[in-house]
Amino acid sequence: MNAGVSATRLPGDRAVGAAPVSVAVNTFREAVRDRVLYNLIFFALLMIGAAILVGKISIGIDRLVIVNLGLSAISLIGLVMAVFIGVGLVSKEMEKRTLYTLLARPIRRWEFLLTLVVNTCFMTLGLAAALLWVGRPFVQTDWLILVAVYFILLELAIVTALALFFSCFTTPMFSTLFTLGIYLTGCFAEGIREFGDLSQSTGLKLFARVIYYLVPNFHNFNVIAAAAHGVKIPAALIAQNTLYAALYVALLLIASSAIFSGRNLK
């Protein structure tokens, strides 16, 4: 009897010990197996390829065109992937009832971002290949491209956290709409604040200020033009955006956990 119990416990103990790594790998495989991600990467590389052709037509400004279109493609496709991962994975886990296993394990939630980071890195390599293809060697100012990609990743981390947050209490369709709506609002946060400041209405000014401070200010993460023109990006801005994204994501994950704890998943 005791031997049988011991034989049963040992495999279980090993499974629990290996759970964080194995589930993280399975989550990554689940996202990578989906054909939509491959289509998105192909489309991003296609856009970078188009940037090469446009760059050859635009004599003398090939780098400017390639970096602008390439980073824009990475940002756009990354946005779609972030929403897809944030909304799709949670809804799939709930439908398959595998979410119960995930919640019972000591899994770090940032492991869901692994697919996003890997795909963004591949697209960045595609942009680097595009610059080499046109015969342009790398120079010192090209590190600004990596800073721009880093800001894109911070931006996508916030978008993914938003998608996860909305997925905790609404349907995938509404989660997607809410996430994209807040993303667009955050892109124009500066304009909304300026519009409120110009208004004669005190209520409108207050409303504009609330929106400005409530939604993520994605305007500060957009340094594509600066990277394309080789304009220096202040170190203070890098530190500010890193801290801002970390705090915003942390708050969203705390709110998501609070909502999940009050849900009846049975």
C-alpha cells in the first residue's frame, strides 16, 4: 500500500516542479501554432520588403523610408498580435477549461508575452536585413532603431495587459473593441488634453484631463520619426517610458487578478 502511494506521488511531484516551465512552453507553442501569427509576420516582412522598393525609388532617402515603413509595420503588426494574444489566449483557455490548471500553478503572467517578443525580434531582424539589402552599412545612430523597437515592445506590453484585463469580464469581441478603442484614445491623448485646455468649458477641461491621465499615453512611445532621422532620444525618456509601462502593466494585472478572484469559473 505504502509503496503504491509513493510511486504515485513521485511523478506528481516532478510534474508540479516542472509545471511553470512546461506550461509556459505549451502556451508559447499554442500561440505559435496558430496560422494567424504566421500570416501577421509574413505581412510585416512584406511591408518591409515594400519599404526596400520604395527606398530604391526615393534616391538619397532610402534609409529614411525603410526605417519609417519598417518600424511602422512592426508597430502595426505587433498591435494586432498583442490584441490577438491577450484576448485569444485567455478565451481559449477558458473554453478548453485549461485555465483552471494555469491558475493552480505558480505561473508568471509575463510568460504570455514570450510569443510577442520573439515575433517582434524576428521582424526587427527583417528590418536590419532590409537595410543591408540596399547596401547601407550600420552606423552609430542605428542604435536608435533598437530604442524605437524597445518602445514598441513597451507599448505592446500595455496593450496586451489591457486585452487581458478586458478578457476577465467580457467577451472576446468586446475585449478587442475596448482595447483598440483605448489604444486609439491613448495615441491622441496629447491632442485631447490640448483641446480641453483651449475649451471655455470647465467641465470639458476636467473631462479632457481625466481622459489624459487615465488612458495610457502612447504618444510618448512613438519615436519612429526620430529614429529614422537619427535624432537623439534622451536617456530620461527611456527611463520614464520604462517606469511608466511597468507601473501601468502592474496596475492592470492587479486589477485583472482582483476581477478574476471574484469570478465564478465553474
